[in-house]
Amino acid sequence: MNMSYPPATSQKHELVPAPTGATASRDAGGELLFGNGRVTARTDAWGALRLILPDVRQHLLSGAPLVDYNREHPASKAFDLLRTRLMQTLRQQGWSRVAVVAPTSGSGATFTAVNLAQSLARVPGSRSVLVDLDQRAPGVAKALGLRDTWKISDFLCGRIGMEQHMFRASDSLALALNTEANPDASEQLHDQVSAAVLEDMEEALLPDVVLYDLPAMLEYDDAAAFLPNVDGVLLVADATRTTRRHIEKCESIIEGQSNFLGVILNRGRAAAD
């Protein structure tokens, strides 16, 4: 799968305020029920997040293989398969927090995190959160064609609240973005305040899966600092630059700190039939 990012758009994105009410009723015990009453809603802060809709036209014009906009692209189908296998593993183990990281920069970690998040978000009734913890070269906002500015360091230290920093890109996908480089990123990820903020976020939103996009594991110690906070790690390898030694070094860093979920090969060539 080849990496390709859509160009940033100067157009304003559609901002939809959080709903002030919902079509629902409560049973005798006070449980919130929707529709025919057979589905019990998770009563939490998810619906209170702002809804910001990216400009779909920019993705269509760019030809970027983002799964929400080009479902027939081979990369889209590959991400759907990855989504299914990941969900099966997480459910079997009772896990939810996954780091997406590459050995070196430019290998496709952000590309993978964004596409996987969008694929996860298409599962009916699910909730996925994508957090851009790459404070070296943040790219999730760019990959989604969003031009606003976000500073995740302010969120991690508690300077601003979840409702101010986070928003939903759809009914099933929430984002915590970053557009600012932070030379003290590693130190902040070592800080227990950051871990507590993310723990509170998860308790409030009750997501099924949280994906963390992290900077290159062999270039910075950000990922190593954050590993104890995730259940598993997806390692993104670039067929044109990642070596076996790179993967072995990453495995040694992950060992004892988190669970190694596997290697995703980017820019690989499909074998002929």
C-alpha cells in the first residue's frame, strides 16, 4: 500500500454542535433505552463532544486511499481485514489501547493509524478514538484534511479539558489531534499526569478501541515512555527501508512493557497469482 496524503483545504469544515437532547426513554430502573428498547445506551460524555465533519470532496479529488472515501482500493480492503483481526484479538484479551508506531520516520505509522481508525469506526454501534501523540511531526490532522490547530500537550497536562480539545469526526470516531511540535514530548509522556488524563478520557467516553499514533520508536524515546499505558503495539514496517534489525530492536523495546501485536507491511508488493 502506498502512502498518499490529501492536500490541506482552505475551506471551513462543518461544525455541528453537540445535541441538546436525544430520542430515548428510561425504564423503571432508570436505564436509558433507545429505539425498540433492546439496545441499552452507554450514558457518558461521548455525545457531548463537538462534531466536526472533514471535507469529503478534498479526499475524493486527491485520490488518497482513505478507507471512508475509496472502499474499492486494495489498501482499504487490507485495512478492513486488519481491523477484523485486531478486534478479534482485543475482544479475546479484554484489551482496548493500541499503539501504532514505526521503527523510523516516514514508514507509514500515521497513514496506518488514520485508515485503521476509519475502518474501525464503520463497525455499527462501535466507538473508536484516535489520539495523535506524535509531538515530533504530527500528521493525523493533515491526513484528514483538517486545517485547524490543536496542542495536545495542553490537554495532556490538564490545562484544557477533554470537551475543549477533543471532537467527533462521526458518530463512532472521536479524535484528539495535535499540530504543534513539542521538544519535551518524551518527558510529558513519562509524567503520570498525562497517563491520568488519558485514563479519565477513556472512562468518560467508554471507547471500544483507542489508537495512539506515536513517533518513530528508534528515533525518539516517546514510544518507549508510553508503552506501559497501552495493551498492545502494532509495528509499521516500510518494505523499502525497514530492516530486520530495525524490527528486532523495536521488539526488544516492547518486550516486558506491552504486548507485540504484529508487523504491518507498508509499500509491500502483492505476490503474483
